[in-house]
Amino acid sequence: MNTSDAKRVLETALICTQQPIAARELSALFQDQLGMDTIKTLLSDLQLDWAQRGAELVQVATGWRFQSRPEMRVFLDRLHPEKPPKYSRAAMETLAIIAYRQPATRGDMEDIRGVTINSMVIKQLEDRGWVEVIGHRESVGRPALFATTRQFLDDLGLSSLDQLPALENPHNPLDALALLEENGGNLQLSLENAEQVLEASEDQAHPPS
């Protein structure tokens, strides 16, 4: 099989899948007749081929996939105008803390947020596949240590935690999440919803006279 045909096979497989595919899995397309270096070179060539198109080939934590470019979101949203799942301000802040301070215990998160975190908030993030327990801290009670998952990176369009945007103020979870959302168009979170929650709480605390 020549290079052109091999690249076409890779392109077709990646376009037709809904999940990222690791390079080692892609080698099965060629019955292991192409080396990994060749496959990686062809993937890089495909990235260049799609450089001027509305979709792009990216490498995320679990493999390679095609996805729409961020600037296309405003148009694609018109096809599916339904709103993405809404997450509470508490859930978004908790996720941001875990992302930037991992591994973190529930106590660490509560120290940063300054309030008690409902166990259902963490469970919601676990059920979504964004955080997981990776161990326990050797301290009183051996609290669970939480970290983000490869699925979290996939949804952000990142291949590693090193690619998270730099954070000027690590103690401000909403600022952290704003950077996360700006960096990854596929993460279904809404800062607008957080602002609405905040405004609602302020309205309740200061009702109009």
C-alpha cells in the first residue's frame, strides 16, 4: 500500500469513529505492516491537509480524532439549539480546583472554596467521567485524593495536563474554569449558568425594597 492510500485509510477511519483512536490501534488497519513512525508521520500529514478546513485532526489524551474548529461552534450550534447540561457553580468551581490542584482531597477543595462541598457535587463529576479517586492521603481518616481523568482531557481537546492554560490566580476557581472553557470548546459547561446562580443568590440575600 502506498503512502497516499494509507493516509486515505487513516482519514476514513478517523472520520467514521465517534471516539478518539490511539495510534497503536490505528496500526491494526494495516495488519501491523506499517510502523508507528510511519503512522505518526501520516497523521501529521493529515493535520496539514486539514489545516484550512472547518474541522481539524487533533491528538487528545486517548488518541486521535477529528473535531470542529472553535470558530465553527457558533454555526454548528444553530443545528442543535438545545442547551447543554447545566452544572451548578459549586460543581464548576470544584472541577476547576481539582484540575489545577490535583491530587486534591475534599478538604482541600473546601479550604479553597471556603464552604462545605456536598458529596453529590463530586459524585456528579465522577458520573460524568471527569474526576476519579486515585488514592488516599496518609493522614487522619485517609481522605480520598481526586484527580481529573483522560475523558476530561478528551473533552477539553487536550493530550496532557501540561496543556492546561496557565492560571494567574490559582485560588480563584471561576477564573480557572473560564480558562478551561476558553481552551476547550467541547467541555459542556456554562459560565453563564454560574453567573446566573451567583446573581440569584445575591438577589435572595438582598431582596429589592
